[in-house]
Amino acid sequence: MTPALDPVVAHATASALAAVFLLAGLGKLRDPALFRATVDNYRLLPEPLVAAFAWLLPLAECAAGVLLFADGTRATGSLLAALLLVLVSIAIAVNIRRGRTHLDCGCGLGTEVPIGPGLLVRNAVLVAAALLLLLPVAPRATVWLDLLAALFLALFLFGLQALATALLAQHARLQSLRNLP
């Protein structure tokens, strides 16, 4: 028997991920010069490709966010979201390996987050959530209470992601304070 997601869990997870991707993409598009500089700081792309990538990544994130909202396009949005997270995680891992952990992740969520292992863990959880949406949804009728539960669960899941991002940003600041004489 194939496992199936409860519709409440499916809608909430998709909505929370959609919000994450839409806010991240729009945040990057709000200040394209800053995001272009962030992409350039990763030192992974040849100079001619930096501007194109800095423009295409936020558009792809917004597309993933929009696709995640509708049932008919949710699988495509889920795969795109997972692919983008893996791509960004590889870029982060390469720079961690190079010892360049001072870089801002460029998440586009309004918080400066230095790259590090915690960011890779957060991204892995988001990839798992995106791939979870590839499971079929249990065929059951939903009532207004289910929609209310989905809304609150989506807000909770989005809040957890925002909290994780904020804690990652503060961790670096606390580490620097701890090392003061």
C-alpha cells in the first residue's frame, strides 16, 4: 500500500514552502545588485554568467512558489523547489569546504545568514518537505475545519523555518561575541 498524505498536511506543507520560495525570490528581486554581488562572492560561476544566474534564480524560486499552491502543479513545484535547494546547498557546501564561511547565504529573506553546516541542515529539511509533497494525497473530503487547520499548520511550519533562519543568523553573532576578550 502506497503511503498517502492527509490533505491538511499536504496543503499546509505546500503553502509554507510556497511562502518561503516566494518571499526568497521576491527578496532577491527587490535588490538585484546586492544579490548579484552575493552570487559573485560565492566564486563558482564565470563572470559572464553571474548576472544571468542572479536574475534567473529568483525567478525560478518565484515559479516554484506559485507552482506549489495549486494541486495540479504541486508536483512540478515540489521538484523545482527541491532542485533549487540542492543546487544552492552544493554552492554552500563548496564554499564551506573552501573555508569561506563568512559569506552571506543570499537567502533573500531579509536576514543576513552566514553559510555553515546549520544552513545545510535547514535546506535538507526543506528538501525533505518538498519531496514529501510528491506522495499522493489521501482521497477524503475536507471541511472548513480542515482548511482552518491547514492554515494554522502552514503558519506554524513557516514560522519554524523563519525561526531556524533567525537562529542561524544569531548563532554567528553570538559566536563572535563569545570570542571577544
